[in-house]
Amino acid sequence: MLSTSSVRHQTRILPALRQIQDQFGYLEREELRRFSQSSGIHLHQIQAVASFFPHFRQSPTAPVTVRVCRDMACHLAGSASLIDELSALKSAGVAVEGVSCLGRCDRVPAVSIAMHKASVAHAAIDHHHQEFFCLGRDVSALKRTIAASIEGNVMPGDADRDAGRLYPSADWTIDVYRGGARDYAAVRQLAGKPDRAGWVLEQLDLAHANLRGMGGAGIAASQKWRDVRDAANLARRRGGDSRAYVIVNGDESEPGTFKDRELLLHYPHLVLEGLIIAGLVTGATEGFLYIRHEFPEQIAACRTAIAEGEALGVCGIDATVLGRPFPVSVFVSPGGYICGEQSALIEAMSDRRGEPRNMPPGLETNGLDDRPTLVSNVETFAWVPYIVQRGGKSYADGGRNGSKGRRFFSVCGDVNRPGVYEVPMGLTLRELIGDYCQGVVGGLDKLKAIAPSGPSGGFLPRKLTAANGLPAGYTELPQWQELACRRNFDPQAQELDILDLELELDLFRALSPTHALGAGIVVYAEGRDMVEQAVNAIEFFRNESCGKCVPCRVGSQKLANLGANLLAGRVNRGSWSGNLRPLLEDLSEAMVLSSICGLGRSVPLPLRTVIDYFGNDLERHLT
């Protein structure tokens, strides 16, 4: 049996920084020095970490700090003008600022209000720091709430559980327990039976469930599990360090994406059970749920689930059901979209700046603590208990039109009912937007564009044609032929209504290689200026770039400047066609080829897709 000391990963800097900020509202200088002296960690090392993450404040804050989300769905809801209106309150002890996505894209605009008060008690300064969310409120309601906060009155915030008009849905297949005892039946099937690990991998494989990563890349789950298992086994055979890790990536920070928020809140036991099963199959010694700090309800729900799991003996130092220690804990992310990139996530968990690594080696051999590490999305783990209990074929049969399985999508923007929906793969966009979301504001015929993967996949127009986006030879693609047959249109057609596209990763990649099908779909109705939306997306990437690599750091700022000039009417047609567009193409190619991670490669897509598909919008901005 593994000793307790051999399985524990410890992080010191980030918990200490979080504790200091929770107490003082910012990183108080003397407290940082005390921590440095007591821990033996140099102050410059602490400062290097503290200065990287947007969650940490370096100086005292106003008594009331208002943070308004400025990305995609919130931008559509007028967050830019809301920031301007609320900024007039600064003289009253209120700080107002725009922030990157808060993960509440279904109730917009999303606003966070933090109250900080220092009082003298017993000759000592007592600090009180409290934060809550205001979702979908107009400027008058926000001003009343802010005024009450200035007076020290805590107004009721909007909890994620209040979104109960849609979730959790009674028809969500993922809930394998359906209100019954959450007894971790899938774990009990596998505990103490190492020969069953191969069976689990078979059920996850292409021939059965075809379970993929649900974070965007779509890598086969079984392959990642095998790679980590093999690396961990090799390390043990060599008699070296036996530690290996499983990490749930709950750093859901992509604008337009909020499905994991609901799974972590309502079904944390499924996520935990999937993590434990992954630990059994790979031989991992410790598990983590990495969750963004803007999800306090989800953090509490997962900690409760872990405590219940420890009481049942399926995890913890004394995991009697497993017959060996398998501690699981929540790691609270200090913020930053870049930490959704799995190697940057590992760096953050290692008390370092959350900057992506240069690869290779990969995480399957050299992850956390330089040990084999499995990192996958929340939803990927949450489906595992269902697959183990019901079988991979049962999961696969949940799809339609030759697609396998079911999946969750977040849909927001110009739809009548934004929300999180569990749907069969192979469902059409027409069914998802028209039926589940009850159509587009103004009618389904008013659909202008969608962002199929938040800002990372750019924008798709209502009609794709051979001239503007369908790849050369697309009529000969088997995916196109099959789609035409199922949707009953001419396979030689020169135009595709995107509402006829089926929700299938391989189909999106075949018909439009630059557009990934992600978990967050943002819908735009007629009347929206797609140049403005593209610039908003570029500014998000610029704000969230870690700055490690030059192509992303410089390129994102250059593109943001170009976008600002377009919106301000400072670009004429001659300079656009003669100089700026060729420069944009060269810059985009350089960023795609040389950026360390996917963020840099995604930055050019919003503007490039506007050029390809929404020329009329662009023309209106050229002088």
C-alpha cells in the first residue's frame, strides 16, 4: 500500500495569497513578508506568482468594487454602456471595471459586487470581505444594490441555483442514479479488480462509447487514460516515484460556455465518481477538481461530495472500498482564461505563473510534479459512471444519424431561452436553436451568425457557400454526401444552411476546418454588427494572453488596435486593400504557426471570418 506521504501534492503560495486577499481585500504587504519569512519562500517568487493572476489585487480596493463582464453575450446585452453608466459612481467610493467572462452567459449582463470593510475592534483592525453576483439586472437595479452596499447592507445576490427554470433537467440521461442512492456503484464494480481496467478502456473506445474530451479538442478519452496508465506502470516497474494524478479541468472560462458550471453544481458526485474510476484504471494516487474561483457554489458542492465520498470509503486517505489511499481535493483556480490550457493549469497548481509549457514532453508522462497526469474536462468524467454501469453501447445509442452519444451544449446570445442542454449528438442546429432554445429573438429566419465555439472558432454565417467557406471538393466528402442524404438536399448543392448542420465534431471539421464545434454556442440575430463582435472577441484574447510568447503577446495587441481603428472609422478602403489586409493575413499566419498554445492561434479567427462571411458589415466601417 502507498504511504500517505507518497501521494500528497502540496501547494503553498496560492492558498496563502488567497487567504491574505480574503482577509484584507488585497495582498497586504506586511502579510506577504510574514508569509515569506515563515515559509522560507523568497518574496520575489511570491510576487512573481501574485502578479500573474487577475484574481489578486496588489493595492487596497475601494469599499465597493463592481466588476462587469464585457464578453460576447454580456457585450450583446450592453455591458459596455453599463460600465460607462456605473463608472459615474466612482466618486462615492465605488470602483467599476470590466472583467473577462464570469461564466453566467445565460443571465446577462453578469456583474460581480465585492464589499470590503475594515473596522477597529479590541485595538486591532478587523477586515470583512464579501462578494456576490447580480445577473440580468438593469442599471437602475444595479445602482440600488450598489448604494445599499456602500451603506454596508448586503443585498441578496443571484445564486446559480436560482437558474432552476431550466436546470437540472429531469430528462438528463447523465444522471445514472436518477434520485436514488448515490452509492458509487460503478466504483464498487471495479474496486479490487485490476483486470477490469481493460474492460473500462474498451467501453470508452471508439468501437463502443467513443467518449471524447468535452473541452474542445475532442481527443479520445481512452487514449489519454491508456497513456497515463502506461507511463505510471513504467515508473513503478523502474522502482521510482510512484505518484500519478488525475485532474478534472473545471476552469470553464471560455465566453459563451457554462455547461460545466451546472454539472459541478448539481451532479458533483458523478464528476467525482468518474475521477475515482480514472484513478483506478490509470493507477493514479491522487485526484483534484480544479475549479475557477468565480464558482463558489460549485466549489462548495464538490467539497461536500468529496466529504460524502470519504465517508463511504470511495476516496480519501482511508479509502476502504478501494483498498488504498486516494485523496481527492478541490483546487481553487486563481483566475485567468489561459489556465484552461492544461499545461498552464499544471503550472498554476505548481505554485508558478500559469503559462503554457512548450511540448514535448506531454502531461501523460511529465505533468503535475513531473509525474504522469490525466487532465480532462468536467463532462468527460461525468459520463464515465453511466458508461461503466450501462455499457459503452448504451451511451453510443443515445446519438442520432450515425453519431454516438450525448453531449451538453451551452447556448446564449440572441435566443429566446438561453441555457444548458443535454442533447443527442447528430441533432441539427435547427433543432437545438429552434426547439430547445425556442428560436432566435425575432424569429428563426432572423438568424445571422453563430459562434460555434465561443470566440475560439470565429463566426459562421447563416449560409455557407463554395465561394465563402465550404472547402474545395466538399461535394465529394463522405460526410457531405451522408448529410445531404439525411437532410434530403442535392449532394452537389453549392450552398448549405448552417441550421442543417448536425452536431458532430468530425462533420464540422470536414466542412469547415477552421471552425471547431465547442461546448458554447453564441447566436447572433440580424442587425448585429459582426465587426463589432469580432473586435470584442479579439479584445478578450488580448486581455487574457499570458504574454509568454511574442506572436500572441504582440499579435493580439496589433489586431485589437486594427479593430479599434475599424470601429472608429479610421481605415480607408485603399489602405485596407493595399496594406492592412495583406498585413493581417501575414500576421495571422505567423500567430497560427508560432504561438505556443491555442489562444494565440485563435486570436485572428474572429476578424478573418468576418472578412470571409460578413463583407457588408466590414464595408460600413471603411471610409
